[in-house]
Amino acid sequence: MASSFPLKGVVSSMVENIIKDEVVLKNGSFALPVWADPPVIMYKDFFIFNWSNPEKVIEGSQKPDFKILGPYKYREYRTKYIDYQHSNECVISYIQHKTYEFDSEVSYPLKKTDTVVVLNIPIAAAPLQVSSTIERWALEAAIEGTGSKLYKKISVDDLIWGYTDSFIELMQDVGKFPKGKKFQIQINDDPRDYTSLSSVGTGVCNITDLGNFHQWDGFTSLDIWNDSEHNKVKGTEGLLNQPLLREGQELFIWIDDIMRWAIIHDTGERYTHNGLDTWRFVSRKEFLYNQTQFPPNGGWYQNAPTGLIYIGNSTTPPGNPVWGSNPLFYLGDPGLVKNVTGVTPDSSKYTYADIEPLTGAVVYVHRQIQINFELRQADYTFYQKLPEVTYFPVMYVDEHGEMSQDLYNTISQKLILAHIGYNAHWALLALGILLLVPTVLVGFCVIKHVKMIRAIK
């Protein structure tokens, strides 16, 4: 009856193997169709910093003042088209199509046609594209000739998804801005061609490689950061992770909007969503440190106050002084909010993911980032009376998603079976003990009976 004791290890290994078999990206697995066409309700919420006193700021009499408008809610749809020709057992290749549609019902009473007043980033960035005195004079004339200002009145939809104007077109004509491109903060993707494939690990050859990028949008590495380590393409897109997580575990994620990787870690906080127990993961605190506080962040060019991450390499043209932060400068240097009014840090505004630890599935997620432009005083008409430097907020974005109810139910059912499996070894162990006890008792009685017979003889 001793054969029942090893079954504890056998059952646990069997359950782990069942989970791994379900979450890897291969034909017939539960995870593959979910990964390719996620049944997840995703939104991108946009909050606009409506600038209420631009003329007062330009004349140097007031700090920038803002009224935050939002959320303008856009439903996000993601579909991956798998390219089996460039896939194998270990790596799956695909092209992803992401689209966004304004949801007027949940945004009401806000409308995408609402007019807002924001910093005119093309005008603010233009001085960085000129160097000589003659070019500076020409730029001043171009700004005046096109009737442009340091601020812009624009619809929310155009601000987010892109626009052009006479100044942008003029800068394109003289080669200072890329030709044929709109100024846009968010891309509403069209299907791309198959020259820009992404590839991730399937988990079949190495379960810890599940979902990790081997290639992103045609790149295996970049050349926009300060060294080879920071230029690596690595991590998952954040929705699919390796299974069987450990407490305190760290995970790499790839942030495609700003073209860099980051590390998230288990905080020890536990939350339940529709009956699923999850672990909360957030970015490490060093993520927001500048390079003085945390020297490795020099690889990301983080030489601004703490709380700001450089994202200018992901802009068009690259190299603009554009900085990301938590919404409302939460966890940022106190000086960031002292230079503006109408902005108060909020401890609920940060990025997190609630992950089911057995499957590695993201159950609930909020990815939040604020977009800020570094505006400096300069020898231009619009700039002479500005503060020496202001990190000027334009908008913040909250990309959030939650599993559909059907997916909740399916994963819950599979986890119930897994938990039954995990508990089964205790039942088998108890059964073994129960069966072993009468065996020992019978053996004991037989031995005693034999001794009695021998004594009679």
C-alpha cells in the first residue's frame, strides 16, 4: 500500500502540466484563440488638460491653469493575424491590428467634437528644429504668417488621432517636419503589411518564455536608447504571462506606445474579481526615478525631475522633449505641480495589473500615462516671459480592460478542476493511510497468532 504516498507529487505535476498545456500558444490550446482575439472589454479613456489662461501665461502674469475634461472613452479592439509561415513550435509570428471607436453612450455628455484649448506642440517643438539666427528669424515669420499661437483650439478627436495645419505643412515643405504625416498623439492602426511582423514565445519549448517578445513590429532591438541593454525588445504585451507565478515575482513587460521595456512586481496585495483570486502587479518604484537617484535610468535618458519618464523618442520627429508621468504627477517631484494650477496628485492614478497566478492571465488592468511637454523660456516672441521651465501637461490616458463574463466563467471552471487535482493528493494520502492501517493491524495480528502457535508447540 506504500504506492499511494508518491501520488502527491504525481498529481501536482499532472495538474501543473494540464495548466501549462492549456496556456501555451499552440493549436488546440485554450489560450491560442483567446490571445489572438481577446474576449476582453478594453477602453482607452482620454482626459484633456483644457488650458484656461494661455494669454496670461504668454504675457508672464500667471501660471498655466487647467480644467481637466474627460473621460472621452474609446473602445479598443485587438486582433492578431497569425503568420504560420514564419512560426514554429517555440515562436509564433503575427501582425496585430488595433482600432478604436468613440463610445458616445458611456462618454455622455462629452462629445468627441468638443473644442479644447491645449499647448500647440508643433509650435512649441519648432524652435528645437532650427539652429542659426537666420532660421530663427524665418521661424518667427512662419509662425506669424500662418497665424499660429503657442496654444491651439481643436476638437478632442483631432487632437488625439491627428491633424495638420498651415504651419505643419510649411515646416514639412522646408524639411523640418516629416512629410505626409499628421501630428497625432495616438495611432488608430490600419492593418500593416507582413514586413512588420511581431513574434513571441509560445511557451511550448520554455514555459517561462510564454508571450515574451522575440521581435516587435519588425525589430529585435532598437537604436533609440543609450545602450544595448535598454535597446532590447523584451517582455510581454502585459495581457499574457507565464503561469504558476511565485509570490514576490517580477515580470518584464513591453510598452509599445513608448517603445521600451519595464519591470512589474507582485506587491503582495490580493484582490478578487468575479470569484477569481488575483495578485496585484505594479511597476517597480525605480521606474519613475531620474538617473541621479537610480543611475541605470540614464539608459532611458531620464535626466528630468523624478516622476517623469522620457518618451520623446516615440514622437514624430523623434527627440522632442516629451515626458510621461503618472496622471496628475502622482509620485512626482513636488515642483511639477507648483508650476501649474488646477492639478492635484491622486493616489488612485497609477498603472497596475491584477493577475490570476496559476494561469498568468491578466484579469483586470489599468495602464495610465500622462503626456507632458517640457516648455522652456527662450528668445522667441511666445517664449520670452514664460517660466524658466514648465512640464506642461496635455492629456492623460487610462487604457483599461477586464475579462468578459464568459472568459471569467471558463477560467473559473478550469481552476476548480485544477484545485480538485491539487486537493486530490490529500485524499489519496488519507486513503493510503486508511488502507495501510488495517494492513499493519492484520500483519500485527498474524505475527501475534504465529507467536502463540509456536508457544503452544
